Amino acid sequence: MMWRTAFTQQYALDVPFISAGMGFFSLLPAVVEAVAPVPVIAAGGIADGRGVAAALALGADAVSVGTRLVASQEAYAHDDYKRRIVAASAEDIARTALFGPEWPDQPMRVIRNRVVREWAGRDHKTPPSSDPPHIIGRTVVLGQAYAMPKFSAILPTPDTTGDFEEMCLAAGEGTGLVKAIKPVAQIVPEMMDEAKRIIEERLVPIIGD
Ligand SMILES: Cc1cc2nc3c(=O)[nH]c(=O)nc-3n(C[C@H](O)[C@H](O)[C@H](O)COP(=O)(O)O)c2cc1C
């Protein structure tokens, strides 16, 4: 049972990476079958009630939401980063291993800014750091001041200053569905209400009288 629990947890954390190889519609039911009866939390690209309803229909017991909640009033993310999530469409999201002197060569999804565009096609690994490092911004990590080297994987918080066109702006494939920065107390009920509406109006009628 232990390994199964670990597997579902891993799945929840790694979907943005795994899903580059296998789509949500085939991956989620396969995981649900593989780990049954362990509950599965679906994650990756779920940004509104449609995603919640789809995940439940495919066998998930719950959903985990990342990007949508970065663009919330409460998230400790820089306002510029939140605004870029709202402004970006799905086509603005790139999968890259460019970022990470701190955590090298990890593929992740990010908003395509200048540094991502400049390194497109050469971004399967984190490029070597220059000596002395080229500093693109300043922030605070675990209470300590931190000078962000070029390709830093540290995400911008309200403590961050510098060039946002050089920074890692992690964001998933559901980014295009995020239309406004809102309080979490509004985002979550709206998602669940929309999911319930879809189930009532689109799924229940299939059963007929
Ligand atoms: C701000 C942010 C930080 C993230 N950090 C990590 C991370 O450290 N490790 C990881 O495996 N995934 C990370 N992810 C990807 C999340 O696991 C992913 O967002 C989650 O599965 C939900 O997907 P969604 O953002 O499409 O809702 C991060 C995503 C965001 C938006």
C-alpha cells in the first residue's frame, strides 16, 4: 500500500512533466486503474470547472490546482508574474529545461518570455553559469537575500526585483483559462459551481428518464 500512496503523490506532483508524453485523457484513467482502490488526485491544466468535471469523470477523486491559484490575491507571487499568467494564452507556454543553476536540467512549463525565446531549441539542459555570474534580479529565499543568476529557477515573489523577461515564470497548460486575479474564496467556489452545473446540465441528461 505504501508504494501506491507514493505513486499517486508522485503523479500529482509530476503531471506537467509526464503529460509531455501522454495525454490527460489516457494517463488519468490508466493511473486510476493502476492504483485502485487508492484515491487519485488529478493535477495539470485544471483551471476551471470544466477541468474539475472532466477529471472526476475520468476517475479522479479530487483535483490539485497550481497555476490558477498563483493568479490569486493571496498567492505570494509577484504581481507582475500574476498579471503575465492572466495575459498569457496556451500558445505562450513553453516546456523547457533552461532554468536551474539551483535545480539543473529539470523540464518545466513556463511563460515564454525573452530568455525562453532566445534559447528555444537549445534549452534541453540548463546552460552553464558564467563566472562571475550575470545577475538578473534580487529576491529573498528562506529569509536570506539572494542574487538571482541568469537562468535562475527561483520564481518571483513580492520580494523580487529585476528583469522579468529573464526570469522563470512557471505556469501550466491551463494558463489560457485564467482570466483574472481573484481571491481564493471566489476561485474555488466558482470552479466547483461550474463543475456541478456541467454534471447536472451535460452529464445527468445523458442518463435519460
Ligand atoms: C508556481 C509553480 C511552482 C511549481 N513548482 C513545482 C515543483 O517544484 N516541482 C514540480 O514537480 N512541479 C512544480 N510545479 C508544477 C505543478 O506540479 C503543477 O502546477 C501542478 O501539477 C498543477 O498543474 P497546473 O499548474 O496546471 O494546475 C509548479 C507549478 C507552479 C505553477
